Amino acid sequence: MSIQKTMTINMGPQHPSTHGVLRVVVELDGETVVKARPVVGYLHTGIEKTMESKLYYKALPCTDRMDYLAPMSNNLGFCLAVEKLMDIEVPEKVKWARVCLAELTRVNSHLVWLGTHALDLGAMSMLLYAFRERELIIDIYEACGGQRMMTSYIRVGGLAHELPKDFEKKVRKMIKVIRERLNDYETLLTNNEIFIQRTRGVALLSAEDAINLSLSGPLLRGSGVARDLRKDNPYSGYENFDFDVAVSNSCDAYGRYLLRIEEIRQSLRICEQAIDGMPEGPYRAHVPGVVLPPKEDIMYKMESMIFHFKIITEGFKAPTGSVYQAIESPKGELGFFITGDGTTQPRRVRVRPPSFINLAALPKMCEGGLFSDVVCAIGSIDIVWEKLTDDVV
Amino acid sequence: MKEVIKAIGNVFISMPKGLFVTFKHLFIKPVTLDYPKQKNPMSPRYRGKHYLERYDDGTERCVCCGLCAAACPADAIYMEPDETEKGERCAKVYEINLLRCIFCGFCEEACPEEAIFLGQEYEFSAGDRDSFIWTKEEMLVQHPRKDNPLKRVIRRVRKVYGVTDKVK
């Protein structure tokens, strides 16, 4: 009988640093990882199928639940896809408000990532600070949509309600506070020798591998490929905003950390521009039969009342055809592929989940490294599970 | 060698800087609340526990049209219609299953009678599944609304939609 030289260890599915229920089967030679194989499928939500069985407007709350850290980005992606299918033009104010809200989610998602990633690597207070600042953004969500995480605020054809009166004040305060506190975070982590030792040169991923694995988002930009859908393929009026695409050439976890910090700064810049230049106008497009009329109208106007009843009971009919709309979500390229067949329900909804595709890089990042660096690699991918296992059927 | 010196420099210069940031927080007012005693006020649009509105004379606003049940993405609302003595439509049974409800607020938006609202209450845990089915009686606001703590909130929620009882 031959002696086995390597040892196989199961990491997860119930492991605090796997951010959910990821199971990684790791083959170890001493402390070096020879092979790492992520096993997904422990959390199947079937969101795509659920969305196919619902009317277009009722499928929207499902998108919130795909990525609980970035609800507004998901709403935006779905709404843009349906609007593309239905050929709806939204008012200018809606575009600006959507950009502002989408950038808020980016800050929110990156702050949670920063806190949990630092916690994985042993920096406890970072988590507390990041969640404290996140509270400011969550409060803005609550004032807008009424819920702290599952907002469903961005709707097909506009927004659910008018922006709250103190929106501008709250966003300005948030921008000021987070800008200030980002310096604190950098003092805590950027030059911290322990953090540097844990992240620099760890979880390496070359640009070639990143492109071959069709990665997107901070993981791709962390390997030196400056691809950002907000610049390359602008949607929702991103071409009006002045911002830089953060790129890191170091290809390691430390570079990705610096990149995400820079992305938060750029997002705050975009938020500020959006607040400064927010045009006046309606918060919903006027498309009778597709977009709900304003609530006050249905009390006094017959047509509005009829459309209100018709939209809610029957939904709106989308034309036959397929659209693909991708947006730059905090985790990467989030794409919605929707096929309409002339009825009120989508025939097929396919989501390109960035977390799932980015997870494919895990073996490349881990193999040849130390076992303790697997945690760092998982953290730097920034996965969210709801969206991830949706893909595994 | 250069890197080692840099690392040592980092340890002696940057780490105390980081520690100072943490130390600074000893003197900052805490952001946490002493929860059961202190509570954060929710925003006017907050979507909490549902309640059913009445007209000022006490009759129920709900006419059991079924739009909220049609709008509900989770199919959480069940209702059966009935008629009052005056011959007006009203709801005989109106139930919301909290275990299905996702608090999206679509029922509130759909309601053409301004009858159902999502209130500010968020503490409704219970020990058994049956108590998660809210009936009409549990959700209707008290009639003389004098001592109803929700009153202030109702006005604010109405303001969100810009609707009052007055006919233009």
C-alpha cells in the first residue's frame, strides 16, 4: 500500500470566513495548497425560475434578494433590461438619481467587504468602523424606499416614490463623513505590517488568467485590466460623470484592497456630482399602461384609475424579443438577459452573476500558496451567496 | 535588507498611528443604542407591520377589491368579500400571512382606497406559526383614534403620497 503524500481537507460549508456556505475541498502537501476545488450549490434559491413565473413588476423584489449588499444595483440592472425590452425612455432626473443610488450601493458593498475582509485577516475594529459608516447609507435607503436592505426602490420606468426631501442633505453628510473616515481606515490598514504580510503577494492572479476566466469588476481591474462598464459601455447616463477607473497592477490581494478603497473615493465623487447636478422633473416616466400613474391621480382621474387596475392585475405586455443589459455592480459585471414572448411574464430570465463567475478564479489564486491564504483569496473575491448559487441548477 | 528595514519602520511608525485611531474612539460618543430601552425612530416610509385604515366616521376603508392580493408578489394576502347592512362592499375575511410576506409595500401602492398601509412597527416575533397570520381585527386601527399611537404616522405616510381625505 502506497503512502498518500497529500492530505485532503474540507473547508466549509460551515466556516465563518467563507462568507456563507462555500465548501472548498483543499488538497494539502504540508501547509502548501496543491489543489483547491470550490463546491457550490449549498444555497440554491432558484431566483431566475421564480422571476419567470411572475409578472414583470412583481419580479423586481426578487432582484433585491440576489445580492443583499447591493440591492439598488440589482434593481437598476433589471429595470434597465426591461426598459430596453419595452423601449421606455426615463426622465433625466431618474437617471441621475439612479446613478447616485447605484454608487451608494457600491460604497455600501465595498464597506462591508472591507470590514469582513479585514476581520478574516484579524483586524477586528475595522469591521465595527465599516459597519458604522454603512449605517449612514442604510439610513438613506430607508428614507428613500422604506426598507433598509430589500429596498425595491428603482422600478421599471422610474422610481417608486419621489426622492425624500432631506435626500441631498443626508447624502452630503454621508459623503463628508465617509471621506474623513476613509483616511482612518487607511491609517489602520494600508501601512499595517500584519495586514501587508497577509495580503501582499498573496492570491496572485495574472491579467491573462483573469481575462481567460472571464472575470469582471475589482478582481479584473486588480490584475491591471482597466475594464469598467461605466466607462466602456455607459448606461443610465454615466457618460455625464467625471470619474477615474481605479486599476491596480500588483495582481495580489493588497492591490485589490487599495483598488476598492480608491473605488469608494470615486463613487463618492460621482455621488457628489449627481447631487450637484440633479435636474428637476418627474420621478417616473409617463407611459400609460406600463408605468403606474401617480397615486393622487387615481383618486380623481378615470383613465389613471383604469390603468392602475390593469397594470396591477394583469401587468404589462412586453414585446417578443431578447435583450441583454449589463451593469457594473460592486462585484463585477451583472447582466440580465430577458426574453419576452408578448405576454405579461418573461419567458426566460437569465442573470450573469458576477460572484459565481469570479469564484472560478479561486483555484488559480490558491494553488501553490499557503493554506491560511485561502481565506484571504476568498475574501478578496468578494462573493455574495444569494446571487452565486442561483446559477447552479 | 531594504525591505526588512522598511518593515521594521512600518511596525514602529505605522502601527502606533493605527493604534491611535482605535484609541481615539474611546472618547467618541458611541453610535450603538441600548436597544430595548432606546429605539431608533424609523423613517416615515418605513415598511413595517400592516394596518388597515378607517374613515373618520369609523367605517372601514377596505372594500375587498383584491388589488393588494393581486399585487402581492408573495401571495400572502387572502380575502373574502361581504356586504354591510347598508349594502356596501366590505371584507369578511382579510388575512396576511407574515411568514410569506416580504414587506415590499406593493399592497400599499396598489390600494385604490388608501386602506392598507405598512406601519412603523417591526417587533412582531411570536412563538407559534398561527400567530403569524394577521386577521382583519388585528390590523384595523382602533376607531376613536384619539389614543392611537399610529395617528401621527398615518398622517406622515399620507404625506408621502400627497393625498388627503378632502376631495379637490
